[in-house]
Amino acid sequence: MQSKVTQLNNSSSCESAYEATTLPFSLGDLKTAIPAECFRPHTGKSLYYFFRDVLCISLLYAIAHYLDSWFFMPIFWVMQGTMFWALFVVGHDCGHQSFSKHKWLNDLIGHLSHTPLLVPYHGWRISHRTHHKNTGNIDDDESWYPVTESQYKTMPLVQKIGRYYLFLLAYPVYLFKRSPNKSGSHFLPSSPLFKPSEKWDVITSTTLWTLMIALLGFLTYEWGWMWLLKYYVGPYIVFIIWLDLVTFLHHTEPDIPWYRGNDWYFLKGALSTVDRDYGFINHIHHNIGTHVAHHIFLNIPHYNLQQATEAIKPVLGDYFRKSEEPILRSLWRSCTSCHFVPDTGRKVYYTSPRK
């Protein structure tokens, strides 16, 4: 384990810890260890991060428009796409109701953050809730869950290439079709993703998404397809790559356990993730790399996650996982070694045909 992923504790004790059927600590133990203020959102601070991201996006657009140079455009795409991703993370807090104590404000900022990025806020919020409620559960997790060995063997080559090597552009497909072997759409209230009581939430987000598409269509009609490519499609593709990269790496490692049946419960599943270091990007995208604490307590605002992480490390001990490996190296290793899990077993790990 240790040769590939740097952990805070030695690998042998971590492996024996994961073998335990019941964790030696409870959710209450972890909550007690975290200062109470970590759970309290600060509306002013949350709004600061939202408006900071909007300001950065606006300034980047102004600079790109002023320079109007194809030499600058690739740099602009990377920077703006990264800021799109940062804005998405603000909406992510809104979806967890950790942006503020006011649901109306959370939903308002959530739509303002996600709709310009062509993400239906409520549709995403609900499916993301399903992911968090079932993390690490092979049968019920919503995203980035493994296929079984038998499923892998019957998978067409084109699908394997898309799933394991071109997945960094998969998010728009997920919004329309969900993950493999699951049905439904994030845009339709009739989708099995949603309860009848969530119908109007889904309709609201889908309507706003449609209006955003119409706005882009109108601007393209006015200024041309090249405008769309330069000022929206380029940054949007970078944003999608960021979104897929980060979510993939948080849940795809050879030594992260996956559970079946009664061997799974919420806290065990929540620990089937890994913290990652994105260097100077950490602050830009609101410390989304602090993923273990986030999965255990969804209602902690992003700006309190680092403090919460430090507080629970002593309690988690060998169960806390953090990778210090360079991001691109981790990406390549997971792409080449995390292909499927065994068909049987209550606790299983990723493997590949090479092993």
C-alpha cells in the first residue's frame, strides 16, 4: 500500500484496521472531536467566496476580450475553466446546505453558481445526495463505483476506452444518462433519481438550464461560432476535466475498499475516499481535496474543512487516508490499475487484468 500512496500511518496497521468489521469509533466520537464552530456556516464568508469567484471570472473575460489573441486563448481557457470549477464548488456547498443557514439563499446561490456551467442545480444536488448516502457501496453508490470482473470481460473495447481513458469528458453524458448500469436523467422529474415531492425543484433547474442554452444560442447567433468556442466552450471543457479528475481521484485507488450487503454502513463507506493535495490550486478551488472530513460531515462549509480534518485525524488514526503523490501520477496509476472488482466478496478492492 505505502509504495504508491503516502498515508499518515504505516500500511500494515492500516490494512489490519480496514479488516475490522466494526469501526473502533463512532460518528459521535468524530463529531465531538471537531470544534462546534466548524459546523456553523458564516453567510458573509460564504458570499465572499462566491463574489470572489464571480469577480475573477469577470476579470478574466475582460482581459481575454481586450487582448483578443489566439496566443492567449489556451492560457485563458485553463485559467477560466479552473475558475468555473471553483464556482461549481461554491454551488456544491449550497447543495449540501452548508453555504448558509437559509435554504432559499443556498438554492439561489446554487443556481447562480451552477446554471451558467450548464449544471441543473437541483438535479445534481439530489443525485449527489445519493452518492454521499451510499459512498463505498458497490450496489447503491451513484458515481465512480467499480464494475465487476464479469462486467468488465463483456464490456466492448470502445466502452473500455471511454470509461478508463476518456472519462475526463464524461460529466455531460452523466447528466443525461447517469452512470453505467443506471437509468434516468438529471433533467426529467420522472427519473428514478427523484421523489414525487422533488418534481418542481427538478423542473425549476431544468428550465433555468434551458434558458442558459437559449442565451448561449442567442449570443452565438449575434457573435458567431468562433465566439462560442473562444469564450465558452474552451473554458467549459477545462471545467469538465477538473470536475471529472477530482471526483475520480477521490474515489479511485487500488487500496480503497468497496463493500457489499450488510458489510457496508455509512461511516465505513464515508472512509472509502482519500484526501489529495492540489498544490496552489487548493485555495482556488476551496480545499475540495479535504474529502474524508467532507464525506463524514456534509454540513461543514469548505472553509472549515481543514480545521475539521486536523481535529479528526487523531480519532481516525490508520483509517485516515491522504495521498501526497503528484496528481498526474495518481491519475495514470488509477487509470491503469483500477478496472474492476471481484464478482464476489463483501469487501473488495480494485484490480486490473494485469494483476
